[in-house]
Amino acid sequence: MTRTRSEGKRGSDNRYGDRLARIAALARNLRWTWSTETQRLFAALDPVEWEATNHNPLATLARLTPERRETLLTDEAFGTQLQHCEDELHSYLRTRTWFQRAATPAQRRLRVAYFCAEYGLHESFPQYAGGLGVLAGDHLKSASDLGIPLVAVGLLYRCGYYQQELDHAGATRAVYPHHNFRLWPVIDTRCVVHIPLGKLHVKARVWQVHVGRVPLYLLDTDVPANRPRDRAITHVLYGGDSETRIRQELVLGIGGMRALEKLGLRPTVFHLNEGHAAFCVLERLQQLRRGRLSLDRATQRVRASTVFTTHTPVAAGHDRFPPALVRRYLAPYAQTIGLAQGELLALGRAAADQPREQFCMTVLALRHSARCNGVSKLHGQVSREMWAHVTGGARSRAASIGHVTNGIHSQTWLAPEMEALYRSYVKPRWIGAGPGDDWWQRAERIPVAELWRARTLLRKKLVHFLRRRLLEQAQRRVEPAAELAAASEALDENALTIGFARRFATYKRAPLIFRDARRLAALLNDPARPVQLIFAGKAHPRDEAGQQFAARIHALARRPAFRGRVVLVENYDMYVGRVLTAGCDVWLNNPLRPQEASGTSGMKPPLHGGLNCSIPDGWWPEAYNRRNGWTIGDGRTCRSRAAQDRYDAEQLYHLLEDEIVPLFYQRGRDGVPRAWARRMVAALKTVCGQFNTHRMLSEYLSEYYLPAHGG
């Protein structure tokens, strides 16, 4: 029997170089989440189990039958592909990176510690709720690609964020599975830290995840030495009440710093991604005070080396805690820093002399960060106005707020069908690339017919995916046979497909397009120019108004006028997000301006020839140039919410009726909508090269990390 190249090199440890152990090792570096070839390898283990485990290679491996294992051990083609994927990973890790090429010797001593409450790395590793986590995951992946020396810190949630199920009436049922860490790509570091929670301490185990070159450390309080209540601290992401939240944030900020110290890591810059991690600054103060620095000097040192990113332009979205709760959990700890209770509370108050003012995590972060930013140009402006009472005073010690517009990690979100097309014509060079490498400017080289063929293929793939999902949803709800048949036949492979998928917060106004139901029904059901709408999204478990939005769309989708033309997909996650952003022709975004901080989902469709139709909010005002998509309205602000909804809905209808739908169906003899395709190419050229995390990381590096490192 012939041995593969890898087995010849490595020897036959347990037949064929112990392929199963090699597969598991490959799965434990999440570099595979942006490697199409490695994902193909894992899918080949068992395609049915690959889908059933939500694309978890370790779980798929564990569920293989003995017969399938035996087949994999002797399949030469599989062995060759495994060796190819191992070589790809080794080549990636060995390649000299952009940062190594560009940095000076002093800059190479930079070490960034990145703190975030959630990380969206892949659907099989559900440690994220929405955009904040997905952005954090993409941040780590680009840091790895560019070679920026960064270590990340977070929490490991036993139950993660909830899985969404809708009942017959569209009401949300939140399901929290209990995950088995043995089937996740986490490595026990054997490091345990103690975190003060008032007069008591809890223990947290530290796990490590490899994200390419970047180590991610996650703290887990579900250890036998803790009380049941303390073990549950890291069970649910964003679960529980204010007390649960402050306990989680103490573990993240104080525990995260203690984990870095115990692991022997010495960051030079600390990046707080949102206010959840702001307690990190208190632990840094304590560590510096142990070194005999005065409180004033320690505070200066902490501020000089801390970067803070705020993501929330809505006042209610910033964590605030009652003074009594802060005193209960932090007063004994504050004494070790040299802070009296009043001084401690003042750190998180805009007005230090207001005893009833709640303790705000954003204020704590602003006061201890010399460099702060919003996540789009407009959001930076909104944040400066929102926090002027904190940052404006000469005695505030808070820095002014700039902006770094968010981006996406292109390889993570790029569909394989488009990857092959770009390889032929655009010729991207992913490994070793720098933030200035913009191969998207070559998009005009792609033959229009081939670009449109790929667009059509992705739409068809989306329709078949949605039919399967809708059928599964109907079967779970024990729907009658007629509903099962309707689910199997929903949607049209060739109709203009508009997607709306994001968190169902009320300000995002998911049902806005239904404001004039008759007008919309006429638009969707035009036999010559049909249109269809795809919705997906979760509301926070305690956001009843957002859940009512989901219930309303669920009910509307079942009306005769919308049946088969409007669908709502349950349990929006990264997998659903990838399929939708690849398959939709138009990506709809209609928040109340200026409440969308950035909104990265709209950056993903242009990778696949999709076009944005958006309110001029978040990132879109920086990208829109009249040729690469559409803007809804002119950004005017009406006196009431009802008037604003009425104006924005009217503008949206006009765009659809007068521009978008006619342009999509304006075809040549070859069936290709060439004017539409010109917009596709314009979006590729203007969005993909600029609104990505490589560019974003380079801005953080030059404007925030390196100045903080020098400070």
C-alpha cells in the first residue's frame, strides 16, 4: 500500500501518521476559519455531521463511525489534502509579515493586550452575541495576518449567547445549550487566577485559543472550587441582571490582567474594546501601586498606555451600576489601591459631586485612556457630543474622542465561489499582504458575464439554503403539511433579493419597509419584476420591543400577500450571515440616524457583487459615491419618530420603485444587467479595499498603538 508524502516524512505513528490526531491539531488553530481548503477538508470528514455540528471539526471528528474512521485512514486523496492544509498553515505561520517588514526595532517591542467581552470567530465557537464580537474576531484575524504583536483576553461562556426559536405566533424562545469544552479548540493553560468580588474571591481557569499567530486567553469561573453561584458567572453571555453583569466585568477586567501577569506576559499597550473591560484599569493601578508608584503617577502611566474604543451612540447602551453595588463589590479592593469609596465612585461619574449618579463603565474608561475612538467618522462626532461633559473640562483628565472606522476580515466573509473568480482575474495575495495592498482596483478585469453568473449562483445557493432552514423551522413547530410544502417552495432563484440581517434592536427598525403594506405587496408580486425580502436577527433576551419586531415580521411573512416573498430565518449566526451577505443582491439598512455606530454587515455584500441601500448612518456616508449603491433620504432629522419613519419609508419606496428594481431587470440580449453590473464593480473597488480590518488595524497601529507604546 502506497504511503502519502506526509506519512513518508513523518513516519507511520498509529497507521498513516495518526491522521486523526493531525486533523485535531489542525482544528485547534482557528486559522482554518479563513482557509477554504481546510474547511473543505473538514467537511470531507463526514458532510452530514459537518452540517449537524454547525461546522465544528472537533465535534465532527468525535462523531465519526468506526467505518468512516477506517476509510479516512486509508484514503490517499484525503491524506494528500490533509498534508496540503498542514503545509498551508505552516507556510502562513512562517511567512514574514507586513509588521515585521515595516516596523523599526523599537516598534517591534510593541505588545498589545486587547480586551473584549465577546469574540465572534466562527459559528461553531459561539462566544459572541452580535457585531461587537464579530468585529473583535475579525480584529484578531487581521492582527494575525499583519503580524501585529497582540494578545487577546475575554471570558469563556459555558452556555454562550442564546439560540433563537420562534413559536407559531413568532414569540422568541431563548435556548441556552451547555457546551462541551472538549469539543472546542480551547487548551487548558493550567493557570488559575483569583479575582476579588467584595470580601470574597473567585477562581478562574484560563484557557487558550490559537487564532493564527494571535493567542486568545479566556477566563472560566465554572470550576469545582467555586460556589455554584460563582461558577455561573461565566455561563451566559450578557445574561442576568446588573449584579451578574458587574461580576462578569470584574472577572474580565481584573481577572484578565491577573491572567496576563501570571502567564508572564508584559503588554506595553492595553486596548479596551467597549466599556465592559474598563475594570482592567483598576487592576493596572493596583499593580503599579505595588511597585511603589504614587496614585497620581500610576494613573498617568495607565492613561498613557490605554486605548479605549466605544461602540455605542445610544446612552442606554452604556453599562451603569448603582453606587451601592459598586461599593459592595469594589470597596475592599479599592482600599488596596489607595482609593476611598467616594474617590472610587467619582472615577465612574461624569459629575463627581453627585452621590446619586450611577457608576458608568464608559466614564471610567474615558478617564483612564489617553486615546479614545468611535468606530466611524459620524460616530466619532456623535461620541464627542455625547461625552463632552466628561471630556470637555480641563480637570476631566479624559481624552478627546477620535475615530477609526470599522472593517471586516475579507477572507472570513468571502464565499468560495467568488474566491475562485477573483483568483483568475483580481489575483489577490492574501498571505503576507499589507494594509495598502488593494487588488480590488483590478475588479474591472472581471468579464461582466462571469461576474453576473457568480452573482446568480450565490443567489440560487441562498434560496436553497433558506428553503432547507424554513422547512426545518416548520417541522420543529409541527406545522401542517401545507406549511411544509410552502417552505420547500418559498422564494424565487431569479428574483431581486433584498436582505435585512442584524440585531433586532428597535432603532434598527426592521419592519420599516412594511409601513405601507399594499404598496410593498404590489412591489414584491410584480410578475415581470418580482422582489423578495429576507430577514434574520436576534433581539437581546430582555429586549421585549425588539422581540416584538421579530414576531411582527413573522406574522407579516404568513400573510397571503407576502407568503413566499418574505421570510424570517431563525437563529441568526455567523454561518447564516455569510450565506445571506453572499447571496443577497441588495443589503438594506434603515436605522434611526445617527444611532448606528458603524454597521459592518453592509461591508460584506460588495465582496460578492451585492449593493447597499442604507440610511446615511455609520460607515455608509464614508463609502457612498452615488455609483456604488443607494442612500435612503438625505439625512434630515424629523421632529417625531412617526414623522421620521414616514419620511424614511417613503424615500425607500421611491428608491425601490424608480431606481433599484428597474435597474436590476434592465437586461441586455445576453440576460446580463450591465448598468447594474457597473455598480457591482464600483462597490468592489470602493468598499472592499477600504472597509476591511487590515486598513483598520493599520490605523489603530499608527494613530493609537504606537503612540501609546511610546508613551
